Amino acid sequence: MNEGEKTPTENTLSLRPGDFRTLMEALDYAAEGKTGINFYSGRGELAVPLTYALLRERARRLARRLMGLGLPPGSRMALVASTDADFVRFFFACQYAGLIPVPLPASIHLGGRQAIIENLRKFVRSCRAHAAMATGFFYRFLAEAVAGLHLKYVGEPESYDALPEASLPLHSPCPDEIAYLQYTSGSTHFPHGVVITQKAVMANLSAIIRYGLRIRPGDRCTSWLPLYHDMGLVGFLLAPMASQLSVDYLSTNDFAMRPRLWPALISRNRSTISYSPTFGYALCARRIRPSDVEQYDLGSWRIAGTGAEPVRPDILHRFAQLLAPAGFNSRAFVASYGMAECSLAISFAPIGRGIEVDRIDVEALTRSGRAVPVEGAASCREAKELVMCGSVLPGHELEIRDEEGRALPERQCGVVHVRGPSIMAGYLDDPQATREVLSPDGWLNTGDLAYLVGGQVVITGRRKDLIIINGRNIWPQDIEFLVEQLPEIRSRDVAAFSIAGLNDEETVVLVVQCRQSDEGARRRLVEVIRGRVREAFGFDCMVELVSPHTLPLTSSGKVSRTMARADFLKRNVGLFASPFSAAAQMGG
């Protein structure tokens, strides 16, 4: 057990809030103290403690072995990002060796073994990797994925550790060099490789540490977020390291299997900062029994962050109610907004105020894009509650623009554009896609729809996901949320999108994961769903019931509507001659 584990609030260093030129400088400083990272097993036991000092020593030793491979500076190294000490060691070894680490998803694909192999092969080819590494059973998939791609070296950590060390000076990166490649979640396309420079990630880390989370001495982090996603990698590997904090890890799979381990670990180590998309809070609340709550002490949890998907106040409210007896304070919730193209964070809601919502007129937003506030006891059909995600980080600019690129006033919905030092250099080997989102003067078109209230950004959805029916703008998450309120349906069980139906008119489709096997019950569920949608939105829809685990997910765990739409069309070719006849009655 390391010293950071014994005394989590004690450190010998003065806090430096990410004010470094490179990730290597940040680790060099953190290594002077006693804090570090700790990996926990699926039983909640400390498996691998690793101080930053020991991480630095091992990363530098590995860097000399990597340099012995003779790879040119700037060569890319694909790393299957399992939540383990080897991934972290290799990531930082690349920094010292002058290589570019490329974290790849360490996730089990629903399509089975061949799908995992094909997915890894796409990533390795996309980033044009020169070397690759995976641990455990993922190495078998990686070895098959890279067959015939002529990489310089592919292996497990043990094979790299057997390589001789080169007698060469370690690399000293400059701020303009590429720090790593971060793949987007791929909710609307095959993931892009986002090019992040040292100065971009350090600018974002400094802003997160100083202003977003307001890190203070004695803070401690806990995370189950995957290290191949920007929130996990930047938010809970690089940010704790750059602020010299200890961080405790559960693997994403262990959290999914035993979500009660998350609050248990926070309670045990007196953690102060932990994050999750909304679905993580939902899963935790569903699995925790009231009798479990008394074993937790969550009074230390001062920042319970949420982001990466639309924030659901109802889910967070249930979580807070359940764990209030354990000392959880709902004012700890912090909504945030960000994306890989901005390294990670764009805005944070104010610390200590909990989730703040803007209650607006649904019809006005749908018809005119105007967020008109609603007061009093308006019905759910008339009012919509959206979460306020705070102001843009200092040193950055944010505008809401219309389709012609003109800045819009407050409470007018448009597309989020952001500019600042955290913005990516571009998409790897895709100048066309880069030009589509990044202007010559540095403005990033995020593709997200939002409006501003008192300087705070309020996200309404993705532009590419927007459904337009009879001139009305319909947000798919509104339809999905409506259906998820049924007792048979869970969060992330629904994907809503539109297709060209009869006479090329847009038709709304709902693909719904259903656990019911009785055919009569399935037919009744379809009719209930269609009735609810008709009553709430005024249009008919198609409903397809599918088995659990059918809906495709992005690397960040969100349902991919684009992939769900493509899968639906493959399954139902030829059913659209009359969209409200055969297809409308689908029962799965």
C-alpha cells in the first residue's frame, strides 16, 4: 500500500494547479510527493498501488526500451486502454520516448469476438500506428487485429519489458508537440482521431483544476470512467496527476457488475471528487438497497460531477434522496459540458449550488428555437426542464450561432461555437473534416445545440440528431425520456431517430429494448408507447422492440442514434412502402 493510500489528505508538495508546459513536467513534479494512483479489484480490494514517483521511474525505464525499437520521433503507439497500471505506464513512457500514445477502446463489442477484432483493426489503421500494446485477453484480439498491417512491434507489457534499454537521452517535448490522439465517442460517425498538443491539454487541465473543480489541498479522486474516453483520461488520470492528487480506480466493467463499489470506495478513502454520466448514477441508485446505505459515509464527496450526455435531474434527485442518509449532499452535483475536440472541458456549473434547471416553454422552443421561461404550475407537456452547465472556462470564448454564423442573443437556440487555448489542432489525416468544424481564426463548431441564460450554457441536443417533423424541431432525448418513464423500460433502452417514409416525409422511429417475452404484452407495450408519443408530440411513430443489449453504444456509453438507425434499416429493408402499416406495428 502506498503512502498516498495511508494518508490521502497529506502531501509533501505545494499544490501546483496544472501550471506546467507539458505532461512530462507535470509528472516530474508530482513524483516529488507522496500521492499516486491506486487500482482496485472487482471485490473492492486494493490491487496495485502506484505512487507518482514509482510511475515516473517505471515510465522512464520503459521509454528507453521503446526508444530501442528505432521508431522515428512522433510515431504513434496504439494502447488498448484497460484500467490498469500498465496502460498508465505506457501512456507516460510514450511522453518520455517522443512517441504519441493513442488510447483505444477496451470494451466488449456486442457483435462478439470478430467485431472486437474488426473494431480494433479500424482504429489501428486509422491512427497509422507503428507499435501496439494490450494487456490480458485483449492482447489476443489485438494480435489478430494487426495481422498484415506491418507494425514495428506488437506485444503485451511483458514482451516490451524484455526489450533492451537504449543508451539515449529521453525526449524533452515542447508545448507545440502532439501529446496524444483522443478518439471521439463516434455517436454520429466512425470516431475521429483528435490531435491534442501539449499546450492544449495543459491549458485545459489548468482551467479545470483552477476554475472548474477549484482543486484544493487534501482533495482525492475516485473514478470508474474508461481511460480511452476524454472524461476518464483527461479528467481522472491527467488532472489528478497535474494537481498532485491521489486517485482510486475501479474498472468500468467492475463498476457495471457491482455499482455499489463506487460509493463504497468513496466512503472508504474519503474521496472528494468523482464524476459520472447520468446513467452511472441511475445504475447505482437501481442496485443500492436502502439497507446498504447505512454502511456508507459520503460526507466528504464535495463534487459529484456529471456530463458526457444530457443531464437528467430526475435521476440525480433519486440518487441524492437514496444516499442522503449516508451524508450525500445534493449541492455536490456539478453539471459540466465538454468534448474531446476541446481536450475535455468547456464549461462547469458553479461549485456548491447543485443542479440548476431552466424551465422553458416546449412549444416555443420547438417552433421558433426561443427558450421562453415558464413559471407557475405549467403541465409537463407545456414545460421542459433543462440543466444549466455553467459559463465557459476563463481564457475561452463561447458563442451561440445561427446557420449563417451570426451570434444569437440569450435564450435563442443555435449551435455552440467555442474558441480558446484548449482547442484541438485538428482531426488526424482528415483536413476536410477539420475545415468543416474549425475555422481559420480558431472557432470550433461543436455541432451541439444550445442557448445561453445569464452567461450559462444550456445544451438542448446534437444538431445531427435533431428530428424535424412538419416544421417542428423535436429533440430525440425528449421522446426517449418520455418512453423511459414506463415501468418496463430503463434508461438507455430507447433510441429515437427519423427516416424517410411515405412520399419522402420524415417518420419517427423508436427502437426499444424490451425484456418482455409474452407476445400479447409486447403488442400492448407498442401501443402504449405509440399512444404516449402521439399524445405528447402530436405525431405517429414506428416502434420496434428488440432484445436487451441490442442498441449500439459509443465508447462513452451513450446510445448511438446514428448506428441504431443504420441497424434498424438493415433489419427492416423493404418495410417502408406504407410506414404506418406493417412497420408501425412491429413488436420485435
